[in-house]
Amino acid sequence: KRRHKHSDELEKKIQNHLTDSMKPPGADGDIWELFAEEGEMKIYRKELVEDGLICDPLKAVHSIGNVTAREMCHYFWDTDVRMEWEGTIESFRVIEVPEEFTTIIYQTHRRVWPSAQRDCLYLSSMVKVDNPPSVGDKIPHDTWIVCNFSVDHPEANPVSGCVRALIEIALICQTFITPPKDGGPITRDCLQCDIIYVANVNPGGWAPASVLRSIYKREYPKFLRRFTAYVQDKTRKLDI
Ligand SMILES: CCCCCc1ccc(-c2ccc(S(=O)(=O)CCO)cc2)cc1[C@H]1C[C@H]1c1ccccn1
């Protein structure tokens, strides 16, 4: 069962995301504020201050056509394409690959004046979910999750001056297939991918609440727009 040092912690976090993060906002009785909405994309936030630091949890739901859950999670997890869609990281390094679909990454984020620069050291794992909870009455064809959470590592060799931000992030994707009415073959046009993205970022050190909240308000919608467009573009059949 224990495949690497963080196996148990990873399993527990995935289970928590599948029970808690897959619930629609508000189902947990919490008050989520819808702060951005663009078509199917809805982004919610909660105000949370821990030890004087702004740790506002974020939850985004989205649904896009023509891609599968596995493709969405693959492009989110695969560091080979990270800089093609990530807009706020300045550099990153894969520190360790504990197992095939699990990496440990050190990354620095672009400094946002007047705050100190932030870095993150986290484990990133992509997992196919076997017995997914079905949301509502739709039955998913498959469910994939990428779970990113902060860990320690002796070889991080951090950039001096960076403040270590702590992250708990998950991208949960489900593929829904609507076979063509005429009984023809299933094509990309029959695919719909439902996405849930949850992010808990602790900035690790003081930063003005107004600065942090404006960064999040700007960066999360931008990230979701840019990342989903990137995957649809990468998977689009070549225009013949
Ligand atoms: C003064 C700034 C304090 C907070 C800095 C910070 C830390 C981590 C993160 C973060 C770390 C990982 C992820 S991910 O989803 O796992 C993808 C892989 O990179 C996502 C966001 C972001 C930000 C802040 C750039 C701000 C920001 C906010 C949303 C989106 C992008 N950038």
C-alpha cells in the first residue's frame, strides 16, 4: 500500500477531495461567494484568515466539450507542458519522481510588489478514480484527479529571499459521453468534461489583504480560461 513516503497522506487527501470537493458549493452548509462567472465557468471563494494570513479557499466548477477527463488531468499534471499554460510561475524544477504519475516540484512565482516573492514545494499526483461518486443523476464514463499538496524535501535548494507558500489543490475531472442519436461512432463532439478545481493557498507570510485578494480575483479566472482553452486546442483534431 505504502508506495512512497507520501503515499498515505496522498490517499487520504484524494478521499477527502472526492467526498468534500465534489459537493456543489453550499452543499457543505458553507457560504461560498460566486465571484466570477463566464458561461459554464463559475468561481467561488470564501473569506478565511489564518494567523493573520489571507487563506481564502477557492472552488471553481466548469464544463467543456470535446475533451476527456484524462486529457484535462494529463495536461494539468505533465510538467513538460507546464510553462505553456501557467502564467504566474517564474521557474520550476522536478525534484523527485517517487512513482510513475507522482512528482515533487519546486517552483517560484513571479514577485507581486510590494510582497516578497513566493515559492512552493509540493507533491503532484495524477490518479484515475475507480468508484467515483456520481454528482446528480449523470453517470460519468470516467473520473480523474490531480492532487497537489505541499511537502518538505531535503533537495529543494530554495531561491533565497522567497517566502514558502503552502498549497492544497485538486483538479477533479469527469468525462460524460452522449452517443450520437444515429448510432454512429463516438467522436470528440460526444464528449463533455465536468471540472472541479479547488485551491487553498496559504501565502506563508504577511501580504496586504487587498493585494492578495486582487491577485486571486485576477489570476484564478485567467488560469481557468487559459488552461481549458489550452487543452481544447492541444486535443483539437487537425483541421483537414
Ligand atoms: C503574494 C502572492 C502570494 C500567493 C502566491 C501564490 C502561491 C501559489 C499559487 C499556486 C500554486 C499552484 C497552483 S496549481 O493549480 O497547482 C498549478 C501549478 O502551478 C496554483 C496557484 C499561486 C500564487 C499566486 C500567484 C497567484 C495565483 C493565484 C491563482 C492562480 C495563479 N496564481
